[in-house]
Amino acid sequence: MNFYITYFIIAIGLFGFSALFALFGVYAERKVSAFIQDRLGPTETGKYGSLQTFADILKMLQKELITPAAADKLLFILAPAIIFIAVYLGFAALPWGPGLVPAKLNLGLYYVFAIISIETLGILMAGWGSNNKYSILGAMRSAAQIISYEIPAGFAIISVVMIAQTLNLQTISSQQGILSTETIKFSGFWDVTSTGGFFAWNIFRAPHLIIAFVIYFIASLAESNRAPFDIPEAESELVAGFHTEYTGLRFALVFLAEYSMMFLVSMVGVILFLGAWNTPLPNIGPVHLATWTTNAGWGILWIIIKTLTLVGIQMWIRWTLPRFRVDQLMALCWKVLTPLAFACMLISGVWRLFLM
Amino acid sequence: MTNDIMTNIIKGISTTLKGLSITFRHLFASHKKRELLPASDNNYFKQLEGTNTIQYPHQKLPIPEVGRYQLDVEMDDCIVCDLCAKVCPVNCIDIESIKATEAIGQTSDGTTKRLYAAKFDIDMAKCMYCGLCTIVCPTECIVMTNQYDKTVFQLSDLTYQFSDMSPEMAAEKRKEFDVQQAERQAAKLAAMQKKEGGA
């Protein structure tokens, strides 16, 4: 009986976390964009405008839920829920610290990527159900883009999995630090099993994974529909793309899903490439920095710091680069990223055979 | 062919890094509040580096006193000559005058006033801010002010009414004038009859 209560607490905790993160994320995004453009962003609501997003969500909660007369009612109403739940379920398998993981799945990585692909289905439902040409155009673009970019992302991930030899996210995490049960070699020659720190992270264990990480990061931008890959909701062409017709709480859910997706893909990137919840501080001689900073509490801190750094880079990129044209988007995916990802996978195989 | 692709890729990466470095610099660069100088100041354009945008309702840029923003009429000085309404290219000034029975006073520059303004409306929604009306005005009673933040909730509020005459008063003045005209007419008639009778 007790474990059901634990399940509920964890589920509610994860939901609360993603909701809070979305509020914080929207505020951070507005502030970052403002500072980049020499503005101040929100300043009026609360100190430094910190209550702005709370005011926004309060406004959205009070708005009427409008369903267009010509819409496909069932698809239209279900779509925001499916979009959000697909992202939210992805959090279930992600480890937060040593011994801290909501669901210990052997196929964790596979599960995460299977479940977040369902978001595409929700987006297609939203676009089709709205019965609006801008929505369906946005949804079609989104589906084409997400499905294409899953290929380089998938191969970048496979090159990690070939090094790690497991799909269990918790095992992949513990392999990248002092808690590892197997020998870790920095760049394939220096044994750092007891040193830990950033030397043991996957991108330093096998340096070609730096390229795999960049490929994964670019593809993850595309999968979370963020600039420069935001053609599904290109304001200047498609109004707001697939969520043009949504109001109030349904719109809030779509937004929540977008920001949760940002956090989720960044967290997966951190787990696979940047040492998950492991500390960046190595053991140096008698100073056991790594040992001192490795436990559940520190784990949560490290993974949140690393993930938020990646989220910050996503925002920085969004406010720097202009939007891709559709053909450029596909050319980048199929002509540059996919061959590079294949090359990374090949190097991973060779690395595994000869250097580990 | 392969060379082209490689140069494209290298150019793509280098330009992206360049752009990212520019936005990164701006992310931390502009934390100074903007000093409020008029546009005529020598340092005005140097201020654009490293400062935030103007926080408008809290900060306002100084503007020249002779700005051309809103029309204003000093009714005491107006002789209701209708020149401004005639010169206006967009017909935004609407004047209705009543002749007075006698001189009703003087403007501050000593011109005698002989007309009442029953209506002096300026539709600022139509105004194109050319300032021609201020040039033709013989008594310089219509001027443009430096008031620029004029927001109203109803379109009709943009029609400024400068006349201070009530409709009753206007009707009374009209009646007085009509009576005077009638008296004059009668006097004229009597004089003519007298003349004819005398002849």
C-alpha cells in the first residue's frame, strides 16, 4: 500500500517541478532575451518583474476555453493533454542522483525516446483538430522536422550506448564518476576510476562523443521546436502554428510541454554526455573533492546546475540565430548531421574494440 | 564540390560563433541606466552604447519647448477670423462664428474682437501636424505645444472643443444680432421712406 503513496508523491512532485520550471523558464527566457536586446524585460510585477509569469498563469486560468465551431472536438480537446503527458512521462525514467530515480528501467533510454516521440502525435492532432490552415501547416512541419531529427539524435545516442553498453540511465550515470564498477579511462589511456570528476564524463572518456554531443544538442533543439528550428510555430508565417486556436488552460498546457521538453532533452543530454549527477570536481591527491561531493543531495544539485546551463545555452541560441528555411533544415539534418552521427557511431565501435 | 561543402560548414560554424559572441557580450553589457539628454546634445548618440532602452513612463526624454505635438488655442486672443480653418489641408478645424452687436474687447496684441466663436473644434485624429494654422493666425492664438502623450479612451475625446460659449448663450447672442439687424433694417427703411416722402 505504502508504495502507491510513494508513486503519487513522486508523480505530483515531478508535475510540480515541471510546472515551476515552466514558470521560471518563461521568466528567464524573457529576461535573457531582453538583456541580449539591451532591454530590461518585465520590471513592473513584483521585484524585478519576478511575479510576471505567476500573473500570466493566473490570467490564463481565468480565460474561456474556446473550441472553434469547425474543429474536430475530440482531437482538439485531447491534443494538449497528450502533448504534455508525453513529455511528462519522459521524466519518469530520468535519474536525479545516486539511488534517486523515479523508475529503474533497464530500457530507460529507449523508453524516454519512445515516449517523447508521442508528442508528435499530439501536435498532429492539435493541427488537424483545429481545422485551420496555419495549424495544419505547422503540425505537418513539426512532424516532418521531429521525425527527421530523431535520426541524427538517435545515432548520437547509439554512439554513447556503444561505449556504455547499457540502456539503463542510472547505470550510464554511475559509469561516469567515482561510483563506477568498471575501469574508466580518460581519452582511452589514463585510468581515472578513483579520480572521477569531469575526467570521467562520457565526452572525455571518448572525445569523439563531443561531436556526438553537439549533434544531439542541435537535434534536441529541433525536437523541442525551438529557434532556430521553430518553423512549426513561425510567428511571421503561421501565426502560432499548431497552437493558433488554443486558449486559456489548453494553451498553458502546450506551453508547459514546450518548457518541460526543453528541460527533458537537456537533462537527457547531461545524463548521456556530461556526467549526469556526477561532480565535476576530481579527487586530487589527499583532497577528495569528488568523494565529498558525491551523494544524493549533491547529485540533485549537480544535475540541475548542468541542465539549467544547457537550457540557458538553448535560450542564448534562440535569441541569436534566425529561423531556418525548410529546405535548409532538411539539408542540415540529412547532409551534415546524419553522416556525422554515423561517423561517430563507427568511431564508437572501433573505440570499444581497441581502447576499452 | 566537397570543398564547397567544407567551406560552407566552416563558414556556418564561424558565423554562428561570431553571432553568439555578440549576443553574449550584450547579455552582460548594458546595465547602465540611460541618462536623459535631448537629441540636440552632442553626447546623445554616444549614449546608445552599453545602456538600456528608455523606461518610458518612468523616464522621459527632454523635448524642445516648440515641439509640434498638440494644438492649443488661447480663446481670449482669438478674433474668429476663420483663417486657420481655411488653410487646414485636412479640414480638421471647425469654426462657427456669430457677429457681435459691438466690439467685444481686445486681444493681448490690441486687435479688436468683433466675432463670437460659437464653435471652435479641432479634430486631433484628423490633424496631420503641418502647423500651417499656427503660421496664418494673425493674433498667434493657435499654437502647437510640447504635450505628446495624449491617450484617450473614446475617439470623440480627440475632438478638442475650445469654445467656452454655451448653446443658450450662443442663441442669445444670435438673437441680439438679429434684433440689431432688424432694427437697422427698420431704421434704414424709415430713412428711405422719409427720403421718398420728402421728395
